[in-house]
Amino acid sequence: MKMGPAVDADFFDYVIVGSGAAGSILASRLTEDSDVTVCLLESGPADWHPFLHIPAGYIKKVFDPSVTWPFSTEPTIHTSGRRIPVPQGRTLGGSTSINGLVYNRGQAEDFDGWAAAGNPGWSYADVLPYFKRTERRLGEGDDAYRGRDGPLPVSNIDWIHPISEAFIAGAQQLGIPRNPDYNGASQAGVGYFQRTIDRGFRMSTAGTFLRPARVRANLTVRTHAQATRVRFDGLRAVGVCYMQGGPRGQAREVRARREVILCAGALNTPKLLQLSGVGPGALLQKLGVPVVRAMPGVGSHLKDHYSIRVVARVKGMTTINELARAPRLWGQIARWVLKKPSILALSPSLVHFFWQSREGLSRPDLQGVFSPASYREGYVGMLDNYPGMTCGVWQHRPQSEGYVRARSADPFEAPEIQPNYLEHENDRRVLLDGTRLARRLLQTPALSAVSGGESMPGVQVERDDELMDYVRRYAVSSYHLNGTARMGPASDPTNVVDAQLRVHGMQGLRVVDASVMPDIVSANTCAATMMIAEKAATLIRQPESKLAHAGLR
């Protein structure tokens, strides 16, 4: 795509690209200093649509191109030749405005592993204060682990279904203990998910962080502003070029006196770096993009959670499948309006289990989800026309990794996305074991009174090769993409940012989003991304010496 010259430019201390889980928090925290000016660029629209605020609106918006990037992966044998949808939020709040609302931090060992990989200041003890700073926990929890005063409400489910209780009881029958707080001392066990819902509404970072900050004169938010490249003066980032109003809109530029901060997510951040001349040299040459700094790691190390769902019919009891259709739906809407428990104020997954795929492991390597609802062909949002229940599972820490590459110099063209799901043999074994565990959980004595038998994959699918074929044909992304601008020492040329989140060898350029994760967390990635933003704000606002003195490194 041929880009015309920018027609105007203006100046701020910081320019942030992307208003999602990281960008909204960073904009809010940085503008707490009245002497600092921030411009936040969001490629999508404002989060005005009601379905972005009603939790059940997730079903209507997660694949809506007006508020998402409708990305998909490249096909492989392990996806049975399918392209897997990996939509990303494209509105104020980013993916926090369209995601599944689960609040899940991960395991302490995840962050200790980050620190051990050469990232001082990122151990669990180091990052716990930043998790707590974000959170306003509404419910039980040890205050040694949980935050009570942050902007983000984290609540317990208030809609308890008998089938959910039976599922939890069945998990206990299999030896999985009930855990009331998986974000506390230990993640292992079964129980109800905690979610970013308060008084029946979704709590995105746009609503909890950005909206209160927008009253400040030192914060400027620009929507429909698609970043096209970072402008450099030598190796220093000095601004961002963007298109206002889409591909046929107006070319503009905003300048950064101090830093450009990329918060566009694990797919768009590496693409923007590549289009700006920072990335693998051979790729930049192919794209016809002048090289600012050759960095082979930009776009590498992509990881995601590849999830499979097992579905069973339900007998003798009403499930969400029926409640979500008229006339029962009208009653649920009335309950929501009256602030009573309702399916409109639910996350898609209600119950969790974190467990080991085999005996002898020191910590869970599987995450599972359950809901008294069922989805056609394993896709969330497509409810079956019969009463059903679903148990899904994915591997916590896959070893398979892939890449993100810009396809052309056109900033509006979707990148090439290849997570290489199940490429590693161990990933196939763990997910196969996890699928068998999900089947057993739907066949426990506690669920026998309501179970009408397995409908997907069906009892006829039993051998390992048959079950793996089912996984290949029906597994989907969990939308937990990360790692494409990995944090780590410069001695490894595939690392992109240092422990301060500064791009190696560059000045005035940071990455603050899930791209920087040195390895995938044993969790949904949203909570960890918010933590990264909280820590980044401190790194930017306070000199390193002050951080060390305050014990916040």
C-alpha cells in the first residue's frame, strides 16, 4: 500500500499504540503525573455498543469485525488443514472488551521462570504487588495475595446451577480438591471462576482505567487511528505515523518527546515493528521495508493455548442452551435489569479445574473449563438446540511455538499467523491425556443423574489415534497469544526487549503487552498482561535506583 506524507504532527511525552489490557492501564498510570502528556492511539472505535458491556454480549461481538481484528492462523496437519480464528479486540479496552471475562493470574513458578531466564525483577515475589495494585477483589481471599483497592473489580459468580455443583462434586470424586481461590496460595483444584464482572456489567480496562483518566487534560485518546509505522531518528523512536479513519482516511503523525510504547498485542505489535524496519532482515527485505535494526526475534516464539471441548447431552434439567432462547430468555433479561442473577451476567466458562495430566508432576499442566451449556462443533458462541454441558481442556505450557510475519508493507493487511499447534510431541500427549480427563469428568457418578451421554466426540471415538483426529478437527484457540517480542538478555539475539521492556539496541521504544512474555503463563493471559502494564508504568515513572530502594524491582 502506498502511503502519502503525514499532513500534520503534534507532540506528547509518550505515544501509546493500543488501548487494550496494557495500553489503557499504562495511559491511566502515566497521566497520574500531571506534568506528563500522553497520546493513546486506538485503531478501532469507542466502546459504545451495549453488547461490549453486557457479559453475554461476548457471543455477539467476539467475531464482529467492527470491533475485532478477524485474524486466523495458517493451516497445518494438526488443525486438520483448518484456519483457526484468533480474533483480537479493536476498540477501546481492546480484548478486555470482548474476552471471556476470566481473571486468572497463573502459577508462581511461571514468573520465577521468567526471572531465571535472565529477567531480574520478574519473579513471583516481584510481580505480586502489581497484580494486587490492579485488583479490587470482591469476595474471599487472603490479602497476602489479593488486592482490595485497585480499579478492576474481580467478583465471584452469583449464578449457581445444580449441574455446576454436580460437576465439582464429580471432580472431587476423581481426587481433585475444591479450591476456593486459585489466585491465592495454590492454583490446583476445582471451583468457580473469578471474573471481571460487577453489578451485571463487564469491567474492561477501558471502563475501569481509561474512562476515569480521560477527564485529565494531559491524556489525549484518538480512536479510528491505525498505526502504520514507528518513525525513527537513527535508532531512536520519535513518533508514530497513523491513518485516521481507515485505509482511505487521512495520514497523520504524532511525535513522542520521551518514548513510543507499543501495546498493540502479540499479533499487531510485531507486525508494526516489522513494518517500521525492526525485525528479521530477510523478511524486511522481502517486504521492501528499509532496515532500521535487524532483529530476528521480532515475531518469533509465538505461543497459544490450543483447547478441545467434550460435549454431553443433559436430561431432566434446563441448561443455558434453553435459557438463552425465547421465551425463557425474556425472563433472564428481566432478572438482569432487576440486578438479579442472570445468564446475561455470566462468563462463558463457569467452573475451572487445574490439574496434572499424569501422576508424578509437581504442578498442574492442564486447565479445564465447564459450563452447563454446549457449543456446536466445539465453538464458543454457537449453542446447541438440545440441553447440553461442556468440559473443555488445554495444556498450560505448550512447547510448540510459531511466528507472526507481516505479509506486505500494507499496514491494513492481516499478518501471517502460525502458532504451530501440537507440533511438539509432548503437546500432543498432554492434550490427549487432558481430553481423556475431560471425558472422565463428564462421566462421574455425581453427574450420572443428568447425563444423557457424550455427543462429541461420541463413545465410538476411543483409540488414541481416533481421539487425536478429533482434536485436530475440532480444537480451537483460547485467544492467549503471546511471546512475539520476548523479554530476555541481549546475549540471545531472539530476545527483543530487556527487563525494563526497552527494545534492545533502540532508544525511546518499549513494548508493553503479551508480546514480551518470556514463556506462556499457566493461565488466561489477560491478568498477567495487566500486571505487565502496572509494572511498566512504575519502570517508566521511577528511576531504577528508586525501584530497588522501594523493593519493587
